[in-house]
Amino acid sequence: TQVQALGLPVTLLDSLVTQLDAFTALVREAQAGLRAFSEVEATYGALTRRSLVALALAHGLYTQARTLGAPPWDAEWDLARQAYGAAMRRSLAAVRDLRTGANPLGIEDTDLPLYRVGDQVGPGDRFSALSDYLLGQPADARPIVPRLIERTREALTDVRGAYLAARERDVREARLALEQDRRLMDINRLYGEQIIGLCLDPDWIAFDILEQWDQIDANDCYLADDVQPPCRPTAEETAATLTSAEVAERICVAHRLRERVGEAASLGDPAADAMVDAVGLKIMAEDGFDKLQITAIEWGDAGLDDVTVDFTATLDGATSAHRIHLPVLRTLNLNLADDTPASLLPEVYRACAHRRSVVERVRPTDGDAVCDLPDGCPVGMACYRGECTAGIVAAAGVRPECYRGALGEVALAVELARFDVRIARAELDDMVAAFDVAMQGCEIIAEAYDSIAALGAAHRAAMGAMADAKLAANLALIALEAAKEASGIFSGNSLNIGAAIGALTAIPKAAIAVLDREMGRAQTEFEAAKAAIQAQAEVAACVNDASVHMVGAQTAALKIKQASLEFTRQLVEFNNLKVTLDGLLLEGHLSLEAERARTLSPLNTDFWIGEHFDRYERTLRLAKRGLYLSLLAAEYEFQASLPYRADILRATHPVQLEQVLDDLRNRVVTGTVNGASPTDLVQVVSLREHLLQVADRSALGAGWHQLTPAERFGRWLAAPQFAVYDASGQYRGQEIPFNIMPATASAAGPVDVPLLTGTDCAERLWSVNASVLGDGAAVGESTLSRLVVRKRNTFHSQRCGGEPGELQTASTRPSRNLFLDPLAYDASPEAPGALGEDTGYTAARIQARLGISRAELEDERYAQGASEELAGRGLYGDFTLYIPAESLAGEGRDGLVLTGIEDILLRLDYVSVAGGL
């Protein structure tokens, strides 16, 4: 088994996470109006069902893997499960938001980005503080939203650069790949053309020879396949012509060589070598070897490589049965040493040719036309399909039409040279025989003369020399035949001859040298005979006639020499071409492998475009959030309803955002509402008189508490219903609620506070301050006291140009960072107190002074202890005054005395524009 670095269950979950995230992206696009709702709904059902099935499959595979112990990817499995759960939650949240119509950016229209407000100076800057903070002013170096859009454009530039770089890289890689393909094609063509030149197979194409062939049989690749009769035998024809004599001869050759050189000669199969060693002993036995008989031949559809031979070998009446694969029998691997005697192979082949003739003796000289095996037919005939037939195999021989290519030319030349040697040897035999007859006639004539003895001796000496010459010629022919078979020409052999060719070609040369020597000796003896009978005219005339045959024999010997040398030269050339073919194949394949192994990576570093695209998506969403918040701020500050929401949500390019940004800037550039400019205003209100409206009951009759407003106010502040306790029951202070609302034009109800008369609108609180009045309001020397004014996060302003009493309502959730993208961060629950935070309160901490009069407090220069923590909120709404327990006097502690406080004055600094009269 193979250890997997990452298990299949992990891969399944990773794939599910990728699919779920892709689906979530589709849902968000539909939420922004970029896709049809129906398209997402159809995908949702199918994906959910299939993901659950895949999840179950992954769990099942993981459970099975655990049966063998914890897999090496166990930690990755836990991470993949968590990632899948998060991806599923994201997709479900996206579908929920789509169905409920939630804002794709996660920003509600009532959310105000009240950030960085409070340190502006001047009514214009204060009035448009939010818009200026987000949209920027001409003097701003790095305004928020323009900078976000600029970053988006930079990210887009990076994406384009990465895309162009990736495309350029792909082009370079494609060009490199094309160049490599061209080089591979050149390599294929270079070697393919040379290989085709050697074999010239018409079905071969130079461009794919190396791709199609790992090995090519150089022994017959040059033989034509489209010639009739065929130039190469079929498996059936090979089986028909295979004789017991051939099997015996091949076993004999292998056996004799193994006796002489050991394992340097082998059939390549230990069982076959063992059989050769055993059967070879029987074949080489001078006495007792009866016969070697083929009993069956089988062949299949694989051609010559699928022929199996069954045979028996008999020695001294004991018969053994054997089986061998014909290609194994015909494969003799020789690894001869350089010092191998040159006479080895000719001696082996000559001895085994004799044993072949022994086996052939058992074949009939004439026989019936019906046969079962080749040995049932006379020598020279084959048993083909149950009949003794002559010439069923039209071997290539000296048929020029069978040869192709350079190898074929040389193979044909070898065959022609061998044929010439046979002809010359036959001529030599004829001339020697004719010379012998002529000389015998001359001896008859010489009986009448005294020269008979000398002539007879010369005749016998010349014939002895020519007999040795004939033997040398036969030896040369045997050596040439052995070399031809060892080279594999026409024999089907695959003989790894090692140094054998050198030895084989040395034997014909030695034999030719003997032939030359013996023919020279014969000529010398003949010349001596001629000299001995010069005085005897009749005998001399006879000997002179015999010299014609001597000259013919000399000519035949020269032909043998010439043909043998040509045979040897062509044989060496043939083997050189075989080596060339094998070398071309090997070198070609190595060249292809080396070319394919070349590194094609471009010089530049390979960056993945997805990294830049992800950054662009993040910056685009952040820019859209910033611009959307700018839209809300502009609508809030300038009391406008602007048509840019859909444009922002659907934007996919920074240019689209820049268009909205320019429009927003043009809308707010005047800094006015309905042509009215903002101004700063200050209003000091009495908590007792204006906000709580404590009545004067000092003139009430008997039985009533006759309290002044100051006394009632002090008791009101200390009332138990305003006491605040923490969760542990610890007293925290007093909190008195009140509200500030504008005076309405209607007299239908009491006015909460006559703060304004309806001439202002778009009022926004800027700062709040306070003064504590009362002679007994505090104990101690400190003139300061900590007070907290809390304002509800839902607030109001009067709408400019609206109906009397029409309010603009807005809200904020201070703890929420509206610039954080919920898609970039896990949607976790809001911070404690954030749920329903728009109905909660925000605190402004005031360092209130004791005894500051209304006149002093109304002075626009007075700002000691003021708080701007509520800056930017609508002026109107619900408030509370919180007096911490730490600010109250107690046992041994200085502080405020609630019952001694006569009034608390609140200073409200706000900015507004003039409303309609």
C-alpha cells in the first residue's frame, strides 16, 4: 500500500469548501442585483443535497480509515471539518440575507458612521464633519473614501499586471513549449530519417519512429512486406520448414561453445541452457546416438516469436523428451574474449554440420505426399499442411525486390558474395577434377617414356596441394556461412556475438591464405612436371593441354579469394550498420528524454493571479463600504435622499465608484441645505424649569407640602426611583431621565422644552456642559463634580423644508466598526450591549463646575469641563443625567448633596441651518 500524504476524505471536504464559497459568491452577487434570484435558488437546493451526500461519504471514508489507527492526515481532517462548517454557515447566512433583503454590505440605513467627530472648528466644518471625514476636502491629503478607491484602483492595476504577466508567461511557456516541440520534432526527424535510410520501411514516418519503436530488429527490418511471394516466412511456414537436423545443429553449436567458453555462451534461459548441456552430450556421442526427432510443433498468432518445438533425443536406446521455444533456441548470446582462438567458431560449425548430416540420414530419400512432420519428407522438402511440398518459403535469397534501405543493400551484397563463393568453389572443384583427368591421360601416354615416374609424382603432389586448396575453400565457406548466421542475416537469429565477428572474419582470411599457398604449391609441382617431360613432345603436349585446367583452377581460387574478401567486407559493413541502427535508436531516445527533461519555466517568478484578485476583491468591497457610509453621512447631514445605493452595491470597477464619489462631492460641496448655511448656536436650559418643569408649590394651602421649586428639585434628584444599582446590588448613583424635543406649531399638547421655535432645522449636538447651582449643593472645597449626560442612540433633528414638527430620525451603534467587512471576518455576535444598541445610550462625561451662573455658562468662550462625546448626533431625543455615587457626599467624603442642589444648568452647543418660517 502507498501512504497518502492527504486522505481522500480531506480532499472531499476541501472540494466542498471550494464549491460552497463559490456558491456564496453567487449569492452575494444576486444580493447586489448582479444575478437573478431564481438562478441562485435553483443552485442552492442541488448544492445543499449533494454537499450533504459528499459530507456523509467523507465521514464514512474517515471512519473506515480509523479502523487501522489514526491516519497521518488526522489533523488535516479536523481542520477540513471546521472549514466545511464555516463555509456552510457562510452560505446559509448569504441565502438568509438574500431572502430577507438584507444589505449586501451588512450596513443598515440607520447606521451612522459617527467617527472622528468633535474636534472640528467652525460651523461649516462641524455641520459636514462626517461627509468631510469620509469624502474629503480639497485640502485633505489622504481622505478616507478617495484613498480606499485609489487602493482599489492600485489593486486593479496589480490584477491587470498579474494577468498580463501571467498571460505573457503563458505565451512564453507556450512559445517555449512550441520551441521544445520543434526541437523534439527535429530530433525525431534527424534520427528517423537515418533509421528510415537504413531500413526504408514505407510505413514508417520519420517524425514518429522514435515514439513508436523502442527497438527495431536489424536482422529483417530491411525485408519488404509487400512482395509476392513473401520475403519472410510466416510462423506456420517456419514450423513447416523446421527440421530435426536444424534443431540438432543449433543445440550442438550451443553445447560445443558452452563446453569451450562456459557461461560466455548462453541461450539466455537457465532451463534452456541445462537442456542444451544434456541433449548436446547425446548429439556429440560418436557411438550410440540414434536420432533426434521432432514430435510436435505449435505456433500462435504472434508470428515467428510464437513457435514451440517438442522433440526427443535417443542415445543407446534411451529416449528423453524436451520442449523449447524456437526464439530461445535461435538466440545465442556470445561474449567471447579477445584472445579467443580464431579457429573456434569454424571448428564448432564444421563439427555440428557433420552431426546435422547424421540426423538427416533418417529422413526418407523419397516418400509419400502425405506427412505429419517435416522429417517425414525427403531433404529439401517441407511438411506444409499435411503434404510434402518443395519451395513453400520464398526466402529473400538473391531476390533484389526483397531488400530495402542501406541494410538491405549490404545484406543483398553479402548474399551475392556468398553466392559467388559457392560458384567459385564449384568451378574450383570442376577444374581440379578436369586437371586430374587430364593428368591421368598424360600419365598413360608417359608410360612409353622414362618420365612416367616423375610425371606421376608431380601429378600426385599437385593434386595433394589442390586438395588442400579445396579444403581451405570449404573451410572459408563454412566460416563465411557461420559468420552470416551469427550476423542474423535471413536466419532469424538474434546472436549477441561480442568478439565473434572478428574471429569469424579472421578464419576466411586464414583459409584464403592457405588456398593461395596450396594453389601456388600445385602450380610449382605442375611446372616441375612440365620441365621433366620437355624432351618428350607427345607427353609435353598432353601436359600443356592439362595446364588449361590448372589455369582455370587458379582463376577459380582467385574468384574464391575475391568473393570471400567481398563477403567479409560486406558482412563487417552489415554489422556496422546494425550497430549504427541500435546506436541511432538509443541516442535518439536519450536525446528525446534529455529534451523533455529540460526546465521550461520562464525567468520571472511565477505568481498566482488569484492572490492579486483576492486583494482587489477585498479593497473593492472596503471601498464600497466606505462610499456607502459616505452616502449615509451625506444623506444624514444634508437631509437628502440620494439615488446611489444600487450603483454602489453593483459596482465592480473603481471607475464606477469614482463616478458616485464625484456626484456625492458635487452634492455636498456647497455645504448648505436648501441654500441655507449652517451656524453654531448655544442654548442653556434648566433641568429644573425647562426639562423636568418642576412646579412651584410654596403657595399651596394647609395640608400640602409647601415646597419651593428648588426644594422639590433637590428631593426629585434624590428620589429612590432614580437610584441605580449594579448586578450585585451595589449602589452606583442617581439617573434622572429627560428628553429634549423641539417646540411644535401645534398647541395640542404641552411643550417639553421651548428650546427652539421652529426656525432652525438639521440641528446636531456638538458639545454638552453643565453647572450645578445651590448654596448647599456640595460639601468640601472642590468646585468640580463629575456628571454624565447620556443620550439615546436613536435621535432626531427637524427636517428642513418639511412639515412643522416633521423630524429626521437617525441612529448609531457606537461599538460597531462599520468599516469591518463581515465577509472578510467571521460573522460573530456583536459585542456585549451591541444587540439593540440603537435603542441604548451613549455617555458624555462632564466636569461640571459649581455655581456657574447662566450668563457665564452662555458665554460662547466658556468651555471648561465640556464634553464632545455626543458630537454629530441629532439634537433631539431622550437623555438621562447620571450622577455617579463617587460624586456624592457621604460619610467622610466630599461631594454633592442632592437635596441641596437647587438646579442644574445644561449648556448645549449645536450646529444647524435656518429653517422655513
